[in-house]
Amino acid sequence: MDYQSVLERIARDVAPQVGSGRPAEYIPALAAVDPRHFGMAIADVDGKVYGVGDWQRPFSTQSITKVFTLALVLATGGDSLWEQVGREPSGNPFNSLVQLEYENGIPRNPFINAGALVVTDRLQTLTGDASSELLDFLRQESGNPDLAFDPEVAESESAHGDRNAALAHFMASYGNITNPVPTLLDHYFWQCAIEMSCADLALAARFLARHGLRADDSRLLTRSEAKQINAVMLTCGTYDAAGEFAHRVGLPGKSGVGGGIVAVVPGRCTLCVWSPGLDERGNSVTGVAALDRFTTLTGLSVF
Amino acid sequence: MDYQSVLERIARDVAPQVGSGRPAEYIPALAAVDPRHFGMAIADVDGKVYGVGDWQRPFSTQSITKVFTLALVLATGGDSLWEQVGREPSGNPFNSLVQLEYENGIPRNPFINAGALVVTDRLQTLTGDASSELLDFLRQESGNPDLAFDPEVAESESAHGDRNAALAHFMASYGNITNPVPTLLDHYFWQCAIEMSCADLALAARFLARHGLRADDSRLLTRSEAKQINAVMLTCGTYDAAGEFAHRVGLPGKSGVGGGIVAVVPGRCTLCVWSPGLDERGNSVTGVAALDRFTTLTGLSVF
Amino acid sequence: MDYQSVLERIARDVAPQVGSGRPAEYIPALAAVDPRHFGMAIADVDGKVYGVGDWQRPFSTQSITKVFTLALVLATGGDSLWEQVGREPSGNPFNSLVQLEYENGIPRNPFINAGALVVTDRLQTLTGDASSELLDFLRQESGNPDLAFDPEVAESESAHGDRNAALAHFMASYGNITNPVPTLLDHYFWQCAIEMSCADLALAARFLARHGLRADDSRLLTRSEAKQINAVMLTCGTYDAAGEFAHRVGLPGKSGVGGGIVAVVPGRCTLCVWSPGLDERGNSVTGVAALDRFTTLTGLSVF
Amino acid sequence: MDYQSVLERIARDVAPQVGSGRPAEYIPALAAVDPRHFGMAIADVDGKVYGVGDWQRPFSTQSITKVFTLALVLATGGDSLWEQVGREPSGNPFNSLVQLEYENGIPRNPFINAGALVVTDRLQTLTGDASSELLDFLRQESGNPDLAFDPEVAESESAHGDRNAALAHFMASYGNITNPVPTLLDHYFWQCAIEMSCADLALAARFLARHGLRADDSRLLTRSEAKQINAVMLTCGTYDAAGEFAHRVGLPGKSGVGGGIVAVVPGRCTLCVWSPGLDERGNSVTGVAALDRFTTLTGLSVF
């Protein structure tokens, strides 16, 4: 398939809506981003990358890195993670605290904030330095040794971190967080503050299209574990819009409030799209539209 | 692929756990079924059927028919259905009433009871006889003119119908049910009481693997609508275990408390498995295990 | 104490705010009432009645009659009622369905709709004709043989009764409603549709100030049962504003969406105030203000 | 009234059930207390104290001190507190986090943990040293200069403080907590760790029976503010059993998990009872029974 032509076609098709939606506003560093950016990249399973627009410009990955943290925990610590965090969609438009309470401190899935805190806590326990471990991994998989944290974003997240502190203490009260809460929050906020481009992310996520194999062909995950992550992306990867994303796009995907979305066509390729304007559920308006066009043009949905 | 050999291999592999779990007990007609039944069928896109065990023995379809009612409403009334019912997983281990209240009478998805009531209400409005319309459709697609309702099951459901009556009246108070509640409940209970075999169901569901084409090659749904139903099956088709089902099986599926599960491999085939013993979330223990074996043996997961 | 002077003083003090708030709008018969009505009556324990304004004009009692139905059930059936309904405030600004679900069909208290349905169901079982029994009792206690149901209100309630039907079916699914739901709803709606004046209600409620003695000095309730009803009125009698009512007024009280409020000074007197304009929590704006003035002027709060 | 005889009669009547229930177990210092203690004291409005059993033995006041912190905040900062915390019963058998979320960080009332954290935060802002201010006040009102914190209890609370930390951070995320969370928690845990006897507490609470006047006859609260505190004690003072406490006892009361309960007969006297065995809702089994006997024997209920 001629991915480059597809990308250029998509860029033309979504051009009228680039700039729609509103950038995340809860921290200044994100609110200041120009909403008219648009970039998209595809990495095929052989590592060839195609791109259009701002596909090489770094942006704040935010929740997208939760996919990689999850992969590292499964690779290092195995399936026992699933005793500490569920795999079901959260289905709660309000907030995860309610659900957490009913389920005795076990988050519904690894992509809601509570779940991601548990996964990060576990990576911290397994490695002693969760955020550095993650950054090293992303540098290797993307082939980009310059990837770095944005300290301004990390500090800004920390300054607005009361809700995550509440979640962490709450789960600690059930014994489901074991590192000291301030340490955990530091690593959590740093991993949200990694800057990457569409090209970097499409490359870094390739192990999900390659049934668990890393860029150097060593095995990160078993075939079954790679499938598990794709499944949890499809059912839980786009906040409270997972059903609609499956409906419109039909691919495993993970979005971030920085405006990026990573998606996977198992066995074929990985995609990353970026445009900062968000819809009311926190997903990139143009990003979802571009992925919708992709599956329509190529027929490459999983359904 | 040699589906017959695969089925025989699966039957051997799951034999030790046939009889596990407990049949649904809330109505006598279901509780009385012998839990040691096991049957499985595959229908390929050309209409050839393969089977093993009790694959030709009729059982109570229960919630499985919700897939077909949904398809008929989309085919007849189009996308406006999605203004009356959502497409997001319910994520609520307790009960749908709570969620319904927070969302002003709009059910989260068409497969929870509240959502299925809305879909049935709409089919009743569109056709004037929802349950007969459904039965006719299933007879045509399965090629089995003897399909019928089990009146004992329908009456038993009706006698235990207070919770569904509560849901229907509750949504009526929001204006989201338009037929008289007793009429609606009749059609709802009748459609749950249709008896079909694994072979019948695998054949009847083929339009989902054939991107919307019926058995006679006429078009029931657009390609996009067929994809939509597969997406909602994957994210919402197995009660509060959709995440785990996606994780283990990785196929769109819809289960019923009669012990049946229908699953779809888009572009390839449809499957139906039946074994009455249920797990604590209402899905057939052996049925899920058999589908898990299927995707492991064939690699035919969507992920 | 010179109750007549107190009433006249209150009427002058609240005059500027008579007409504030909005009459209940969910049924036409209530919405059509002129919000500028204001009446207030006091009945002392000897049966002498004092009044001001529209104190002899009948209005729709609505939820106020729940106090009397509760008293009749305790008098006839005794304490076993408390196994079917709780005595705790509901504390839920949204709706009672959520709470009902968490507590397996046992309503939190007898004054939320769910609880009043259980109490009415019980009275129906105990007497065979709940609404007639109630009307007879009210006629005797008020000494007014002309008290009657307003059929227009009852039919209007019934036409908007889906939410109450939902509650009743929901509790029936837990076995906590035993009469047929349509029969129960009829009696429930009729008892809400009784018309009474402030004078009638103040007289009818005197058994609560007289530690259980009826107008004819026969015993309706034990001293302890009378105290129980006053306690539940104080903690649960004014919808989600019971805390604020206790705070401002400091008397057991029960309000109705017709704009009436009955209050009790144990050992001394009963009061009834009526003014149709409601606040956002369903209590009469001027009614609460008038009772607030009463306790301030007389010092007759329970605290 | 001969309070001493009444107390001796109560002590005899409840003797068979002293030792029932279980001491609080979440911190070792409370779990170690012998459940067979029982003491009760009455202070009349003139400051005369009567007692029986272990009425002079100090115990851990726990949540009882929330009454005094609330009084100090109203006395110092006035009514604006009610913009930060509600006055309605919580009505939630599960936990206050859920409710807090639905109500945007405004706790339902000042006696649930979330509400008490807000009140303490406010006292800290108003005085700069909340726990010392409280201790000074209690020493003056009880006339006992030896009252002190139990450091073992305070440290133990702190070591099990994740849930309170979660609540505080959660409300901070809504801007409803202004001091640093660790500082707030210190003051909160210290005030729970004050040791007092029944005599001390009955004396210290006298301002509630004296319409706001302190022991030295100076005014702490207006008559209306004193009434407000009594109202909130009656509707919210005994966890999720406020309705039942009103029903059985019929007095404003506040319990603590140390096994103490303070109650008020407005205009007459204050009571304090202590016995460490708790029921499943956290109130002293024998304490409630003793207060029930008191109102039955004396007729001094507010209803």
C-alpha cells in the first residue's frame, strides 16, 4: 500500500477542520500550543516511516506513554499485574474515584489515571527508576537519542497534582500502591512530560504491530501479551469515547491530552497523528477524523 | 483453513472443563438444562457450515438476539438510533439503573438490558411487530423455517420481569420509550425466547463477516454499519467482561445467559459455541475457553 | 402564648416574599395555582385553632399525607415496617433509584417516594383499601367530613407516573412490594390528591404533639411511636433540605410540592403553613420563612 | 430532677450489655482498650456534674472534638463556613468520597471526615494553630488544665492516614482546602487524639445547652449558632445512624470511635457516656443504650 499517498490524501481531506477543538487548558504549557498544528506518520513493520505535515515536530505525549509503561511492566514483571489493575472499560463519564471506591482500590484498567498510577508504581518497584527506564526504552525504539522530558510540563503537572495525589493516597489506603506517594507522583508526572514527534511515536509503538518484537528484533512481549495490550487499547484507550472510537476508526488506539493519538494495525503498521484541538472527551478532533479517513480509505480496520 | 479439524481439536481440548460453571437460575426453563452440553459451529463466508458436539441442538438464544434486533433497526431506521442509545461500554459491575439515571434515560449501549429495550421499542415503532420481524429474519438467514419461540421461556421471563419493567418505565419517564410498556415487554421477552442451534446462529450472523450482505447477497447494512455492530460487540458484547473477552479471545462476540456465544472473524467466518455453565459474569465458561482456543490455534484474532 | 398575635406578626413579616419561588410544574393542576396565596394555622393540644391569611382554603396536600399513612401503618401493623424501610436521611441530591439499588430494594426512609410506596403497599395489605382508610382518618382527626380527593390531580399524577412505576417494579423485583403495581400506584396517587386546608392539617396532625393521642383522646400510637415519627420528620421530612430546615426552623416538619408544610412542637401545638412558590429543593419558600419566624419569635424550637 | 439517681438506675439497667460490641481496631492504641469500661456523666446548666462508673477516666475523644472545632470556627469566622461545607446528612453507607465528587469538593456536613477536614483547615487559617486553640478551649470549659494529646494515638492515626490524605488532596483540587495538606493532617490527627473523661466532656459541651454561653458566662455563640450546632448534631452526629439515633434517643449527639458520645438537652443539661464496644456503624453499643434509657426514664427527648 502506498502509505505516503494515503497520508497526503488524508491531510487534504482533514485540512478544513484543522484548528477545531480546544487545546488542554489545565496546565499553561499545553494551553499555549497553537491548535493549527497537524502531523501524521505511519511506520510499517519493516521500520520504514512515512509522514505528512508536522510529523517530525515534538509535542507533549501525555497519556500516550501509558502504553509503553504498561508494556515494560508486562515484559519485566509478567501477568501478575492483572491482580492489581483490571482490564475492563471504565464507562464512567464522571470520574474514576467513584469506581475505585466500589472496587476496593483496584482500578478498572491501566489507562485511567488510577490504573496508570498502579502501573507506574509497579515499574518503579521493578526497576527503581520508572521514568528513566521508560525514556531509555523510547529512545531505543524510536532510534532518537535526543528524546527528553520537558521540565516545565512536569513541574506544571506537579503543581496541579492534587487529584492524582488523592488517587494515589486512596489506593495506598487499600495497599495497592507501595512506593511513597511523592516519589510515585514524580515518576508519573515525568513520564507524561516526554516530548516526541509523530515519527518517534509511530516507530516506538511498532512492537504492537509486530506481535511483541522490538526494533532490534529481540522479543519484548509474547504474542499473547502484545495482543492483550492491543485489546486494552481498543476497549479503554480513548477515555470515555472508546466505543465511539472503535465504531468510527476500528483500530487499537491511545490518545493523550497533548493532542496525539497512536494507533495500531496488527501485522501491518503503526500510526501516530497529532493536532492539539481536543473534543469534550479529551481526544484530538482532527486526529480522530484523520484516523477515520485512514480506515475508510484503506479498509484497514480490525472489523 | 480446515475448520472441521480445528473444531475437533477444540472439542478435545475443552472436554475436561465441559460442565463447569452453573446454568442461569433465574428462570426454571434455563436452570433445568443439563450443563454438560457442548456444541460449536463455524460458518464461512460462502455459507458452508462445520460443527462439533451438540452443534445442531436448539438452545435458548437469550441476549444473543440483541445483535440481530440492532441490525434490523439500523437497516430499517438508520443512524438516528444513536441519539437514543450510546455506544460506550457500561463498565458497571452493579447494575445499569444507576448509569441510566446519571445519563438521563439514555442507555450506555444497545446490549445492556436498558439499551436493548430501547432498540426493541424502536423496532416495534418501525415495523409494528418487532418479535415476528426478528423471527422472520432469523429464519431466512439461517435457512431454517422451523425456528420458533419457546412460550414457556417467554412466560417465565415475563413472570420475573419486574426489573425490566422498572427500566422501561424509567426510560419512559425521560421520553426514551414510546410504545406502551406492557407491549414493549412482550416483544422483548419473546425475542429472548427464540430457540436456535449453533449452526442456525453461525449462519444467521454471517452478514457481520460479509460486511453487511445477507445470505441471498442482498445488502442489509452498509459496510460501515456492519463494522459498527462488530465494534459494539467487541466493546460491549459480553456483559462486564468485555475487556477480558477482548484480551483472551480478541473477536467481536455476543453472549447470552442460555450459554451461547456468537463471534465474528470479519471477512472470514462466524462462530457459535454453546455450553450452559456460566461464570459469575454470565458468560459460558466452556464457550469462552473454546473461542480462546480457536484464536490461539488459528491466529484469527483481530489484534 | 398568644398564637393569634404571633400568626399576624408572621404574616406581616413574610408579606414581602409571598409569591417568591415557583409552583410545582410537573402536573398542570399544580402549575395553575396562584403563587400569591399564603395561609398559616396553629392548633394547640386542646384543639383550639388559630389562623391567618388563606388558612381555611383547601390545597393539594401531596407528600404531606405520607406522615399520616406512616402513622396508620405503625398503628395497625407495628414496628415490623422498619424491616422494609429504613429511617436514615437519603442524602442524595440526585434521585432515590441509585440508593435503592445499593441497598437491595430497601428505601432509606418512609418519606422518599420509594419509601412512601412501601408504606402505602403495606397499608393496602393491612386494610384492603389504603386511600379510603387514610381519607377516613383525616376526616375524623380534622373534624371535617367534606375532605375529598381531587380526581383531576390524581389522574394527572397517574399520567406522569412512569418514575413511580419504575420504583415500584424495581422494589417488587426485590420482593419489597407485594400488591400488584397498578393497584398500588392508584392508591399512592389518590392519597397525594387529597385537598385540605391549613386548619384541617394542623388539626389532623395533633396526635404528633399529643404523644400519640387522637382527637377523641383514644390512643393511635404509643408515646415512643409518636416520637419516632417526629424524629423521622426532623431528619427526612423536607427532601434534601432536612439539615437546613433543622438548622433554620428546628422543628419536625413535612412538606409537599403543593406548597404546604406541617410542623410539630411536641407537647404544645401543631402548625401548617401554605404558599405555593417552591425553592429548588421543592419546599415552599414563604412556608419555610414563616416557620423560621415562628421559632425565632416564640423560642419554640426543639433545640 | 435527681440526675444522680437516674445515672445509677441507667448503670444498673445497661450492666448486662457492657462489653458488647468491639472496640475500634484500625489503630492499636484504640484496639487495646478494655471493652468492659462504662462511665456516664451529666452536667447541668449551672455547672454541677453527676457521674457513675468510669466517669472520671480519660479516653480518646476522637470525632467528638469535631463539635468543638466547629463551634470555634463559627465563633471566630462566622457563617461563611457554610459556603465551604453543607449541613445535610450524608446518607451514604459506603464512603464520603463518592458524595464529595458529585458535589464538587463541598462535603455534605461538618462531621463526616471530609467536612471535619475543611473545618480544621479553616480554624488553622483563622488562628494559625488549630489543635492548640482547641486544646486551650477544652481546658477552659472543662476546668481541667491537665487535658492533653495522646501522642501515640496521633502518630498511629497519621500512620494510617492515607484515606484522609486522599480526601484532603481531593478537596484541595477543588480549592476547598487552603493549608498545605501535611500541616492540615497534623492538626486533624492531633485533635482526634485529645484524651478527656465523661466529666470533662459534659462540662466542655455545656455551651450547647446554654444557648451559646461559655463556662465563664461570656458568649461564645449566638443563640442561633448554638441551635445550628445542635441541629447538625441531631441530623449528622452519629455517622450513618443519625436517623436511628434520633428515633431511639431523640437528642442532639456526637459519637467518636473511642466509644464516647456527647448529647445535649437544650436548656437543661449535657451528657457524656463512654463504653468502648462499637456497633457496626461505629457508635458505642452501651452508650446508645444508656442514652436511650435516659430519655425513656426522664422524658427529656426533644420530640
